[in-house]
Amino acid sequence: MSVSSKIRTSIQKSSWVRKMFEEGADRKKKYGPENVFDFSLGNPNIEPPAKVGEILRELTSNNESGMHRYMPNAGFVKTRDAVAHYLGDINDLSFGPEDIVMTVGAAGAINVVLKTILNPGDEVIIPAPYFMEYNFYVDNYGGITKTVTTNPDFSLDLSAIERDINSNTKAVLINTPNNPTGKVYREEELIQLGKLLDRYSKRHGEPIYLISDEPYSKIIYNGLKFSSIFNVYKESFVVTSFSKDISLPGERIGYIAVHPRMADKDIIIEGLGMCNRILGFVNAPALMQRMIPFLLEDSVDMGLYRQKRDFLCAGLDSAGYRFAMPEGTFYLFPETPVPDDVEFVRSLQEENILTVPGAGFGGPGHFRIAFCVENDTIERAMPGFARVMEKYR
Ligand SMILES: Cc1ncc(COP(=O)(O)O)c(C=O)c1O
């Protein structure tokens, strides 16, 4: 057999997602890409800040020797030092460069953390709906994903998390602001989560790690404050990237930050560097690492995403859609008017509107709209959204 049986199964399981993407591609061919309204991908449409191009031009004209060589697996000390200072300024903690590992995006960061901490059979609790790739990442290292429900407003359901904790629980993986719901977890619920994990860690005699995936931490609306897990629980990792807030997803740059007071910090940090290497990443891209110290305080203009959110939500609201207003990210996760979200998404497809069924995120009865698209796309898709809702009412 050419492909491993595990990958064959994964391909089969995700075949309907693939099929929908293929159908979308066919529609683009048939009707022209400008007549297909593609809300299926979280690929930011806003260009990176102009500064990115300027720094890149400067870096590529630097003829100093060694610019493109390998460096320590955790990344350049200068870059990690800059990240450590940045994190120290926004948290009540002091970080050193040793607490930071530069990675190939947040996806690389999550994989490196999971490989470092998981033994086969270890369980990772993930509140649903969630970013669908987590299943694969946990499985990569023989771990078992345990999804738990969230509250109707998508805030954390701590009793659901508590019910699933057992002696095999190695980590809880959260994502705030959340893809696909747009939920931003509040400080109080994170404090309670920290207390819960602390209690069970003591009972087990081993830490249950908290991993917070935060690539959307700067994409927050209405003056809402982002709350960090670092201020509530010391057995914690933050994984993040510059894919979404600086619009650099193709450049694959992110980092892991380890809580400076984590109990087994030294061996964990050694493990992270080792796993960055043996997963084949070796190190994060050198040029991108050199650029990061200049970009830590920056982001694209979030006002532009807020305008898109407000415009989309106003249109869908008057068409009769029901949804929780996203507090962050560029995703909206409305309810489908029928239980079968795949059927509903197919009806939208008939109007050349491409979205993703909630079932793919562990959130059936919903669908995800990625509104990181041109304003014109939202405007021209609106009559189609209204017609489909009308059909089901
Ligand atoms: C919640 C979440 N985590 C991680 C990632 C991966 O991001 P990156 O491009 O930084 O690897 C994404 C990408 O869409 C995401 O939505």
C-alpha cells in the first residue's frame, strides 16, 4: 500500500471537506473567481504593514556573512530576547530568551509542544468548537483528543472540563480569541481554569499543562481586553504566530513562550529545542526571525476587520441569521436554520457562497464564515445569504 493506513483513514475522514473545496474550485472555473464568494479560508486579505517590505529589503541587502546559516534550534538569541521583553511588558512577569522558542508558525509551535510533553495514550482536553487541525496534531504523537462542550455563548464550561480530567490527562488546549467562534475568554474564567488544573495537578502529583493557542490575540474588538493564561497558571505554554495579526501566514513564523516559573522548565525547554529539530523544522526561517524584533508592537489595521465584521453581521442579522457577535478573530459562526449544517452549506454553495460546516469544527448546527475578504465580496454575497435563509424559513 502506497500511503500508510492511518493517513488513508485521515484522507477518507476529511473527504467531504475536500470535496466541498473541489466543488468550490469548479464553481470558480465555471462562473469566474469574481462571481464566487469564498469565505472558506482564514487567509488574511489585508496586506502586511508597509514596514514589513522595508525591513525585508534592508535585510536582503545586508551582505554580512552568516545571514542565512543555521542557528540554535530555539532561534536567534536576539529575536528571543526581543520577544521575552515584549511579553514581560504585557504580563506581570519577567521572561528571558531561554523561555522562548521560535517556530514555524503556531502550527509548528503546537506540534513541538505536544511532541515534547505527550506519551502515547496521554489525553488532551480541547473545548469545542475548535480548530480542526488539533485532532491531527495530538494524534501525531499518539495522544488522544478529548473534546468537551462549551457554554451556549462559547465561554469555557469548567465543569465539562473537570468531568473529563483523569490520570491520563496531560494537557488542556485552548484557543483565544477562538477559531471558529470569535470568543475571547475572560480573565475570571481563566483564573478558575488555572485553579482547577492546579488542584488536579496536585492530586496527580504531575502537572496538567495548559496550552493557549493565541495567533488572534491582537484581533479583538470593542476595546475588549485580552487576558493571558500566564497571569493565572504557571504550568503553561503560549503558542502563537505572526500569520494573522501581521498577515504573514505564508512566511511561517511564530513562537512558543514557556511560563518562566514552570516546574520542570529546564528539561522542557531542552525538549522543545530538540523537538523543533527532530520534527524536521530544525529552526524557524532565519530572515523572518531577524524581522520579528521590529514587528512585535505592530499589527494590521484592526479597524478594517471590525468594519467587515459589523457590515457582515448587520446584513446577516436582517436576513434572519442567528449568531454570537465575534469578540475577536475574523470568523463568524452562525447557527444553521436546519440541524444538517452540511446541507445548509451546500445550499449556500448553490448561490456561489463558500463557507465551512460547523461539524468540521466539532460544532454541528453552525457554519463558519471567514470574513477576511474584500468588502465587495461581503456586499455581493449578501443577497445570496438572504435567499438561502428565506428558503429555510
Ligand atoms: C486557531 C489556530 N491555530 C493555529 C493556526 C495555525 O496558524 P499558523 O499559520 O501560525 O501556523 C491557525 C490557522 O488558521 C488557527 O486558526
